[in-house]
Amino acid sequence: MAPLKPVRTLYDLSLDSVLETVHTYVVKRQGELGKYRKFLINVLHGAIRETLIERAVNMYSSNILDVLDIIELLADSSIKQLQIMQTAIPGGLSHGGCFSGQLFSKIDSANIIGLHKLIVKVNVDLHTNSSQIEPLSSVFHCALHRGLAANLRVLTLHNAADNQSLKIIGKYAKHLTNLDITSSWIVDDIGICDLLLKDASNFITAHLVDLDNCEPRAIHALSLFPPSQINKTCETLCEVKIQDTNTSSISVLLLLMFARSLKSLGGFLYFRNIGDAVISVQSRENAPESLSLTELWDTQLPFEKLSKISRYLPRLTTLYTRAACLLPEPNIVPPLTNLTADFDFVQYGPQFYRFLSYNGSSIRRLVLIDQVYSLDLENIAEFCPLLEELTAKVTVENTAASSIYLRNLKVAKVRITSATTFTWLMKKSDNILHLEVLLERDSFETSMFEDDVIMQIIEDNPRSLRSIRYLSIHMFWNPRYQNYIISCGNLTIDTAYALCAACDSLNVIGELHTWFQVSNKDVTTMADHIKKSNWNGVFQLRNRNFYLIGELFVSAVCYIEFSASTRIFFLVVE
């Protein structure tokens, strides 16, 4: 039977009550927040206030100004983390600047300088007017100078960073390990330089062309910078994500040369081949024996280049590259735990199987993209016995009973063309928690995905029925470059009832809008049944919750409105 709705703790209920009271005051207030702020900070422990702020961000994100007032009421230097994202607002250019400016102003005025983790994501269109970031940046600079930078370990600034903020961070952030400035469009190579080095921007400007071309003499001269000109961030940074719009390969070069603890370098670097920069950095005379990078994104990895990189990156565990680069050679890469392979719509199956036979024994996460042809799931299971997460187009070619299992698999997002593959996954993945299935059709497959597929699995009662929490089955297929859809079967509401009754942990049944035999009335009737049974379950339409059961249950008559032009389902409540 599906899990019952949990009984909420007194602590949890109390937090909701306090937050509701605080929010009511914020909405109805007629004066300054000062005396109420002092009272709340005195009576509430810092950890409780931090939890209240986190809940406020989640619950009231549609009114960001209320959230900012709640932050002002509850936050001080004892708060260790703050995570806030501005939701989409029409005409978001000016709204985004206003939001960021007010947030950083409150951080500064409320002395919120003890943060270890700060995540700010703003909707500001810097393509059309970069001047919008100036007022918000000046306030942020002030907060950084006044002590905010000193304690930061994790910092995410989407559309909220500029070169000057990176310069201040480089000077004052002594503990920063994770920096994410993707979507910060006005950061360029000078900003990355000032993050890492003191007074080096003139050198970078004078040698832009040579550094961009990885000229050995320019790289050697850069490597001779004295320790006194290297910021503390070079010792602490482990993960950096940057934007490739205004930065060049020089930024990648600087990060690889000076951030010596760097394990992950990413962001919007899709056209970059970071492996080239690794080879350039490691080819200089005074280069260390190896780099600390554990992740590599490079779509051009011929055998000789990959062999060199493997020597320079002995700690490499995560690789993103093209399937064409993965040659069937033993020990061609260090033991990988995470592999993403781009198939470029080409059949690389036989070559890829041989690569996995040599290098798949340590892989725990496998993502295959741009596949046209299915790969044999049993081969993947045989060569990757430790696999925990799989995203791929797969099939089961041998329908006879076999001893191959994926006992460690927890998450699978698969495209399949037959019910046999779904059955294999349910029977062979004893500990699966999350399964998303997208059905497709090919010219060789004539069978349909019907209720009896699910009913037979329930009758066989595999262990997966006890573990699975999220199950999504997308029942129609939209072929590439075509403007029509093809039904891949007919699941009815009886299947949804049967799954709820048979699965011990199932919380979510997704993609019900693609089950053509399920009507709106079927869903609302079942929702009432689940509510009466006190089950803790959710129906999902695409990525929108249609009918929530439990605390978020919508007691209303609901129906779906379908827009044929956009193929989007809208929830309407009467």
C-alpha cells in the first residue's frame, strides 16, 4: 500500500505558525521593523531563524518584497546560509535590479556578514542594458567590504556579479571553496584575473593574444608571478563555474594555473575544450606533476590527447565527451564514476560496449545523449555493475531469463520502445527509487504498453515495488522533426489504483496527461480516494502538480485545459 501521510511534529507546526504570524505583520505593518527585529532576534535561536527564512523563501517567492522584509526581521550575523531566487517577472529588467539592490542593502544594513553560503539568482537582462547591474553591484561591494566576503565558503551569483565584486572577493574571501557566476554576463577575463591575482590585469591586457593562443612564453611568464601577488582564493577554490560570453580561454588557463585545489571547472563552457588548456599548463617547465581536477568537459579527445590528459589528471572521476572519443582501450582513463557521452545521433554501440568492458566497472552515473539507436541494457548492466543512475535510450535484446541485475540502480530516466524493457527494469532493479520512462516506437515493435504489463509486474511482486518512490510513464511519442504524436499504448486509471495499492513507498505518479484512457474525472475521483485513505501521494502533469494529496491537497473542482498550439496543459481551479 502507498505510504500514509506522515504526522507533522509539534516543532514543524510551530515553525509554520510563527512564520505565518511574521508574514502577516510584514503585510500589514505601518512602521519600521527595528523594534520587532530586535525582539525576534532575542527570542529565537539563530538556527530557528535560518529555517524560518528558508521556508519564507519557498512559500512566498511570488512576492519577493515580503521575503526581503522577513529576511530583515530575522537575519543577523549568526545566520550561516541564505538562498534566494527571484521568480520571473514581466519586464524583469528593472525589477531584477531593484530586487538585488534591496537584498544586498538589507544584507549590509542588517549586518548579515556571517554567511558561509550565499546563493542569489536574479532575472536581469544584461544583453539589453548592462547599466542595470551598477546600483545593485555598488551595494554588494559595500557588503563585501564590510565583512560578508570574509566567511563565505559557497557563493552563487547569477546575474549578480561583476569584475569589481570578483576583485573584492579575491582580496577578502579567505575560505571560499565554491564559486558559481554563470549567467553573470559582464564578467570578463580581467574579473577572473583579479579574483586570482593582485595587480595582474595590466599583464593580462598586454598579452591577451599570446595567452589566448596558449603561447609557451606568455604562459611561462605568467607562471613566474611571485606568491605575494597570488590571492588566498587560489588555495581554497575547489569548484568554479563561469560564463563563456565575455570570458575566453585565458580565464580557463588562469584557473588551471593558479587555483591549485581546483577539482571542478564548468559553467557555460560548451565550446571550450578544457583538455587543451590542461596540456598547455602542464607542458611548461615548472609545472606540477599533476592537477587536482576531478571533472573534465572536452568534446575533442583523440587517443594521444586523452592519454596525456589521463597522466596529468590522475584524480579524474567525471568525464563529459563524445562517444566517438571513447576508444576500446584498457585503462585509457582513470577509474571513472561519472560518464556523459554524446552520441551525435550516430551508432557507436559496439565501440561503446568495448569501452565499457575495459572502463565501466567503477561507473556509478551514466548519461548518454543524442542517441538514435538503443543500447542493450543487459550489456550496460554487465559492464557497469555499480551503476546507480542511468539516463539513456535502452532496450533488452535477450528476453530469456538471465542472472544479470542492476541491484545498485537508484535513478533511471530511460527512453524505451517495448514493455519488455520496462519489465526488465522493474524486475532487475531491486532498489530503484526514481524511474522515468519515455515510450517511443520503432518499425520493428508492434506491441503496445497496456494495463496487463503493470498488472503482471504486480503479480510477480519484485522488490522494486517496495522501494520505488517516483514513477513516471510518458505514453506518447513525438518523432523528431514531425508535428504529430503517436500513442504507444493505453494505460487506464485502474493501473494507477493498482500501483498505489502495490507499492510501499510510492509518492508520485507522473505524466498522467499522456494516459489517453484517463479522464479528468478519473483523476479527481482517485484523488478523493487517496485523501480518504490518508495516503501521501501526488499526481503530476508534466512538471506541474495537478492534484496534491496530504498537506497540499486542493479541495476544489479541477479540470485541465489543453492548448493545441503550445501543447501545454494548464490547471484551472473553480
